[in-house]
Amino acid sequence: MLSSYTGDLIDLLSELGVAVLLFLVGIKLDVKLIRSLGQVALLTGLGQVLFTSIFGYLIGLALGLGHVASIYVAVALTFSSTIIIVKLLSDKREIDSLHGQIALGFLVLGVFERKGTPRELPESELDRGDDYEVIIFGLGRFGTAIGLRLSKLGLQVLGIDFNPFAVRRWRELGLKAEFGDATDPEFVSGLPLVRAEWIVSTVPIHATGLSHEDARTTLIQLSRTSGFRGRIAVTSHSSRDIDDMLGSGADIVLEPFQDAADRAVDLVCGGPRVERTDIPSIETEERQES
């Protein structure tokens, strides 16, 4: 098994590789030409996907694979290797040619296009004059469940998430939500923090970016420097970083698995049941489960 250090090193190298690759593509890319050839690049991309899908499927059948396995082969072949194509075009001195620019345009579109990502972000509904008692960062299932329960208790709750699907789910549930980044100083400073009593972070816990910053620590620092004087609760899935979070300024560290176990024991021992509100899944959660 790979150690945690090895995994972090691989993540760092992969991010550096993508950054260098996109830098190389950006230098060679004529944006005006790609814009004028956008339809050609799109049709070329669709043709490539269709051709490689059929070709890969036939190869799988020829090798004696079943229909399902052949479909997997076909899907695998539809993904273009950007770095190989860029290298070949560069070596053949064709990267500045018409077909080279079309290929680069298609590859760039493939890099940045994410399946299911909405083309329009949710519009801001935040009224700077509104006061919120609780501001929740991270509107996944855990954050949404907390928000619904606090709202039922009569508290004014504002939700923040960088996932447009999560923001829209909150609004459909009748809750106030904003699209934003918990590590963006300008965004955090613009929130109605002064009169808030709690900030709750349920943001997924993983190192992000080349600096491997912890979003929880960053949020604590930004909220304090922005005038927040209330209490802060953050989520942890490991007992090892609880002391670190408390030392960084968190007042409470929530442990979803431990807290769920405590609630389960309470129910088994005759504790009162609470009415549940069904939380609809969003596309990003469905992809994680599949």
C-alpha cells in the first residue's frame, strides 16, 4: 500500500504536470483562430468519440471479450491523450498548422469541460442587510441535514458551497444559499458575519492545491479577520487532527461517525425520534456512489 507521503507526492507531481501541460498548450494556442473554428473543433471531437467508440467495441469483440467488457474498452479509447498529441504535433512542427490548432482546441475543450457542470452559476440572492444566526460552509448531505434541523428550530441559516448543484438543492429546500469559496478572502469578508453566532464548516477534508492548505484552518483565519466574533465548529473524520483544529481556533470539532454512533445508541436506549426530511441527491453525489 502507498504511504500517505507517497500519495501526497504523486498528487503534487500530477498537479505540476497538468500546470506545465496547460502552459505549453496555452503558448501554442491561437485563441482567435480556435474561436473561429469552434464548430469545426466540436464536430471533429464528436466524430472522434463516435469513431473510437465503434472501433474500440469491435476490437473488444474481436479479442473475445463480452459486450460489457467491449463497451469499457470503447469508452477507454475515447479519451484522448493530450500530452502525447501535443508532443507529436510539436515534433512534427505541425502545432501551428490549421489541423494542429483544431486538435488543440478540441483538447482544451476536453480538459475544461466537466460532465454535468451547469453553464450558468446560481445568481446571488444575498441581502447584505439580512442577519443570520448560523452560516454553514459545505452543503453536502451532512451540512444540509444540519441546516434543515436548525431551520426547523427557527434559526436563520445561510449556506455556502462551491458546488452549484448543492446551492440549488438548498434553495429548492427553502433555505438561503450562496455560491462561493470558503478560502476566498474577498468572498468571506463580504458575508454578514458580524451578527452571526455560529460558523459551521462541513467542507470535505482533503488537501487542495499545490500549497496543500486546509480549508478549515483558512476559513477560521478569514472569518476572524473579517470581524466574526461568534463560535466556530468544524468537521473532522479523524481524531488525529482534533487538537490541531482546536489549536487553530475552532470551538467545537464535529465527528460525524462518532456523533452518529452516539445518536444510534440514544435511539436504541429509547431516545426520542426526530422527524426526518428527505434530502434529494445531487449529480456529484450520485457519481461518487457509482
